[in-house]
Amino acid sequence: MSVVIEQPKSPRSRKAANWEKYGWMYMRASGAILLILIFGHLYVNLFVGQGIKGIDFAFVAGKWANPFWKVWDGLMLWLALIHGTNGMRTIANDYAERPMVRKVLNYTLWIVCAALIILGTLVITTFDPCIDPNASTYLPGVCAVK
Amino acid sequence: MANSPAVLEASATPVIEEVPSFNVTLFVRRYNPEDGREPYWQDFDVTVHGTDRVLDALHKIKWELDGSLTFRRSCAHGVCGSDAMRINGRNRLACKTLIKDLNINEPIYVEPIKGLEVEKDLVVDMNPFYQAYRDVQPFLIASDKPAKERLQSPEDRARFDDTTKCILCAACTTSCPVFWTDGQYFGPAAIVNAHRFIFDSRDEAAEVRIDILNDKEGVWRCRTTFNCTEACPRGIQVTKAIMEVKQAILRGRR
């Protein structure tokens, strides 16, 4: 005869659902994409053509005339800021021992992150190469004389 | 080797060399909750042999110098996992650490493992550690109740062989900087013991344990610092086991 032994302990009560798994996956995926984006960015800005001497307002305006670079820079902005902020969040969680300190740090991090993303996205999407009154001198085909 | 057959034949009664002895200084972290003093370092000079382990030195102190010194030990042979302590800044079993392997020209520092509340001298409150262990349901869960043993192929057994070696000494969990923060993290030992059942082909509750460890304080708090792997006196590849549990969570199954 076999003895019936019921499960000695009922399952642990579930804590609230959390995003930690997706955070972990995001860090790896965004990290891999950022490697390409950032080194591509550095290569195009610092090595191609005149290199670092070529960077000025016209250089950026020229890049952003092409939707490809707008998407590139926009992706880099979003991925890098969320990646960095999530990394800072884990550091805050690891080092802040008091719950209140942890909460304040985390809220501050995400508010700063959101502000930077909104500002950056605004710049990329609403960029006007002719904002400079002298723009017609170095972008003659694009901007009219003001 | 010195004891070659020729030498043994020459001397009818083999001479056993005397084990060399030497003096060492031990700095032991003392704490007595009843005397109202903050924890402090106390030094002891003892004469030990080349075959002695740190546990033997602690015994010598307790039996000959200061009977109030308090520490845990049971088997004294690295199996029971009672005497994990921080020796010269590293978590080790006092019964497996030969004194001659440490730098005997400098004092040897012995303190309780970190991250758990010290009760007295080298004794800490292990309950939070055991609670995390209990929470991963470290027992076989199977719906069938066979009259004979459950058979398993050697390959299936080998899958989780490494994590069966755990002796619950807490050397890994108390070497983990994430555990030191607030003690909420499940800790390497609990995850190792969950791994032992998650990857056991006879067990049917892998999903349950995966769900438990997909917690805010579960495997995702691991920063792969490898402190646990380095601390494990049984040589378990702890960080690897944690990564395998992470992979299992991503797959949603074993």
C-alpha cells in the first residue's frame, strides 16, 4: 500500500506581476542594437569625409535632410536613454537600502529620462535647417534669404 | 616522492615525520548581545600544526583560551555546512580551510558571514536564508505515486548533477552583494536548489518554480558577479545555474 502524502506546503502567494523579465530582455536587445547604432554614428561623424572638422550646423542639417539619419538618431536616442535609465534603476535598487530613497531616485530617473526623450524627439522631428538667419549662405539651395 | 619503495625497504619500521607546528594570530570578530558592546576584533595567538584547519584553531581557542567563543560546527568535514564563515575576507568553510594555505605571516581574520543578523560571535540568524529555500519548494512534486522508485536515465540525472551538491551552508548567498542590500533577493542558494528540481525529469512542477523565481526579487536581480561561484565550498557553478534558470524562464518551461 502506498502512503498518500499531500504537498506539504501550498504555493507561495503571488506577488504583483512585474516587468523584470522584460527589462532584462530589453537590456540585452537594446545593447546589441546600440553597439551598431553608436559605432555607426561615431564612424560617420568622426571618420568619413573631413572627420571631426566637418561637424557643424550644416553637417547636422545635411544628415537630417535624410529620413534615414532621422530614424537612426531617433532610435539611438530612445534606446540609449531607456537602456541607461533602466541600468541606473537597477543600481538604485541594489544600493538604496531605504524604500523611500529608492522611490525618489527611481521617480527622478524616469522623469529626467522622459524629459530628455521628449526634447530629443521634438528636435529630430521638428528640425528646421533654416532656423539660423544666415542659413542661406551655407545652405543656399535649401533656405531662402531672410 | 621521498617514500620510494627502495627507502621503505631500507628501513624496516617506516618513520613518520613529525607534523611541523607554527604560531598564528587569529583576529576573531566578537559580539555578545548581552554585554551591550558593539562588535569588536579580538586577537588570539595559537600554535597549530600543518594539518590543522581554521576550525581546529577555533576549537583550540574555545577549549584552551576563551570558552565563551561561539560558532557553529557539526561534522567538521565539509559535509554538514554548519561552519561557513568569512575568513580573510572570503566566505569559506572553516573545516575545509587549511591554515597553512592562508598567509600565516599575517593575522587570519575570522568573522561571521555577511548579510544575516549576527546572534553571537560567529553565529548568524539563518532563518531568512532558509525561508528563501522553502519558498522555491525544494522537494519532488509528482502526480503519480509509484510503489517502486522512479527510473531516470543517466543523461537526465547528469542534467542537474552539479546543483545536487549543495549543503546549504549559505556561503554563496552571503557573498552576494545584491543580497547584502536588503536581504530581499532569493539568493544563489535558493536558486541552485530550485535548479536542482526544475531540471529533474521526474519533477512536474518546473513551471511553478519558474513562476516563483520570475519574481521582482528573483533571478533577474542577479548581476553575474560570480561571487557565489567563487565562494561555493562544493565547487558548484552557481552563476551558471542561475543563468540556466533565467533561460528556463525565458522559454517558460524546463
